[in-house]
Amino acid sequence: MLYAVSQSAGDRGSVSIYDIDAGHRLIKTIKTVPNVADVRGVAASAATGKLYVAYQDGSGTGMIYCLNLYDDTVLWSKAMNPGVDRLAISPDGGVLYVPTWEGGSADYINVADAESGNVVRQVHFSNQSHDAQYPLSGPIFQETKASDGSGHYLYLVDPRSYAVSRIGPYSGILGPYAVDSTSNYVVNNVTGLWGMQVANLGTGRIITANIPDHPLRDAGLLHGIGWTPDQTEAWQSGGWDDPHVYVWDMHNPMIPVLSERLALRSGRGSHWLTFDIKGDYGYVAPNKNSADGTEIFDARTHASIGVIGSSEDMLEIDFADGKITRTGDQYGIGRRQQMAKEP
């Protein structure tokens, strides 16, 4: 099942559930909490059966709500001081890692108890913290939008000691990123770049892959990037007004080759992308808080096959015999190692 948090104005913050195996048929929509102005991220745990949505309310207060996936009830919704952004969750479902907002000045992220939502510690390193990610092989990754130079680095946080290290500098302030299944490589959107940068996390080497024949304007920040689960490709959103997704051949991660441009049926730009767990489908979200639908692509043939409601905060949740067996991720993280272990 695909759980997608709506960003449409009429039902923003609600969760729509789609049956992936039945042509993404809408099963139901769960009404959650009122007064959601901006959805900032989603995470879920198979171990605990809970889903978490970070959002800003109408007053700009950063909030998180916790949804019980077994009975669709909201267990709690509470403010997180001083703000929230795209959060991550520990593999055991016990801990939330919560950025304090890309527009904020706090120089830390919050670490919260996932059962109660209470903050248990802070991890200090830079301000304007934005996207937190916990890939399959760890550790915690974090980028920031800081303009003081620290936003040119990708941060790694040890989940046991909370020691912080970093990779960089990149050529500009970082945007979305995605880590592969063994935490050897990371693909990155970078401000000012028509293309992407890829880092070898072991050596620290960073390479640049440029998009030829790109629109003739400043790149700004291309916002959206992810590995196909088998890690043979990386997909990258175009600019806010560029109706394309760029597909990179990643058989050699440090020598990406642009292999295809996918045209979006909306004729407008995109702001996020991710994949289902098996790598059958790619989901390309429209611009932030747009009423345009999220487009579904066949991840292998690259054909556009449909549209669901507007969401960039979505992940797969699988059930068997009434129990959650696994959860996907809002990010297009690599899954090659996981896929090799599965029948």
C-alpha cells in the first residue's frame, strides 16, 4: 500500500491509501488533524505500527502527529520547538530525528522519543536544518540550508554517540539527497547546479554531473533526487518550471551518464520524487502545495502510467495477515543490498 500525505489545499495533512498492486486504486482517505498549512515530511515504522507526519500549522508552528496504522487513529499531535522539517526514524521505530526547519536559526536538530513525541536531546552542528535521512546502512544524515558556508556540507550523525562528521564542501548549498544501500555513495541536489553531485562517502571525493542543453536560466535548486531501488539509475527533478525528470545511468556511481529525460504530463515542474520498495514505480510530486497530481512512472520502462492525488510525502507500507511487514521511505534511498537478500 502507498500512504500519501495530501498537500492539496482542501485536505492538506490527510493520508490517502492506494493499492499499489491494483493500479494504485484509492482505498480510503484518513482525516487526521486540522489546520495543516504545510506538510514537511513523513516516516513510519513496521516495528511499532506508527506513522509520523511533520507539518506547520496555520500560525507557522512546527508540529508532528502520530498515526496508529492499525486503527487509523491519531495518537498525538504536538508542537516541536523551534520548528520541524523532513524527519527520519530509527530502524527500531523508537527515535525520531527532527530538523528544526530550513528557515530557522537554531543550530541543532531535535531527537525525540517516538512513543511520546518528547524531545530527549539536541544535536548541534549548523542552522537551517532541513532533510534528515536514515538509510538502510545508517547512520543519520542531515543537510542544512545555512548560508554561512556550513550548508555546503552533508552531515553524518552517529546514532549511538551522536558524534557529528561531515562530507564536503560541495559546490553550493545542498538540497535533497539520497544514500545508497551500503552508505557508500550519495547523490545530491546542489544550489546553482544544472545537474547533481555524487559523493563517495568512504573517500570524500565529490564529482559533478552536468545536464547538457538545460533551460537557459539560473538553476536555482533542482529539488528532488533518488536512486532506483536496484541502484542502476538516479532520477532527478528539474527546476520549478522545468517539466522534466532527468534519468542518470549509475552503473559506475562516480561516472553518471544522463540516459533519458522524462516529460511530465502537467507541463510544470516537480519538487520531489521517490520509489516503491521493489522498484516497480517512480512517484514524481508536483511543485510544493500544488493541486497538480503526483505522477506515476513505470520505473523500468520509464512510461508514465497514471496520476494520484497531490503528495510529495509518501511511502509504501506492506501488510501480511493483518501485520505490517515492512515500510518504505519518503526518500529514494538505494535498496540493492536489501533486494539481493530477498527471494
